[in-house]
Amino acid sequence: MRIGELSARTGVSIRSLRYYEQQGLLTSTRTTGAHRLYTETAVDRVHMLRLLYDAGLSSETIAALLPCVDSPAEDVTVETLKVMRRERERIDAQIAAMLTTRSHLDALIEAAAGHLDEQRGAALATT
């Protein structure tokens, strides 16, 4: 498939797909007219890249992890395992911080809703 179709199927911009390729995260072949051609597996690869980017991993970190995705039995190194564990710890810390923030937001929502209910009750009492 061509780059436009990959973009449409994944929801990722053509510019991002070119960037992924430039960073060595995605591969294509070229037609005689120099158009990029991607295999069907590129769709899953791009979805995985988006998940990793959305989780806050850098392109450099993703590039270090991809060999484990492509051939996990052959390309796992101690350093790669350290990177994966470090990223998991970072994500766990982000999740904990977001859960704390959500709890604070829940308390604010409850207080604001209570305040609105009081205002409505007072307005009804004066009418």
C-alpha cells in the first residue's frame, strides 16, 4: 500500500509516517517512481508506534526496543531490558500521578456540584 493509504488506515499523518521511516521505526520499499510501498504489517506497526509515543517514549527509546518486537528471542540484551523496565517504572509513576489528580478532580467536582445544588435550592426558596 502507498503512504496515503497507510495514513488513512492508521489515522497517522503522512509527515509522521515519513518521520518514523527516517528514524528507522518503519520500513518501506520504493517503486521505480520512488513512491513508498508498505506491507500489510505496517498497519499494526504504526498502531504500536502510536501507543508507544502516546505513552511518552521517545523515538530513540522506541528504536532501542523494536528489535525485541521484531525478533524477541534473538535481540534481547541486558541494556534493552533495563530500558523497558525504566520505561515501565516511568509509566507507573505517571499512572499514579494521574490517579491522584483524578481523585482531586473528583473532590472538586463534588464540591462544585454541591455548591450549585445549594444555589438552586436557595433560588427556589426565594421564589
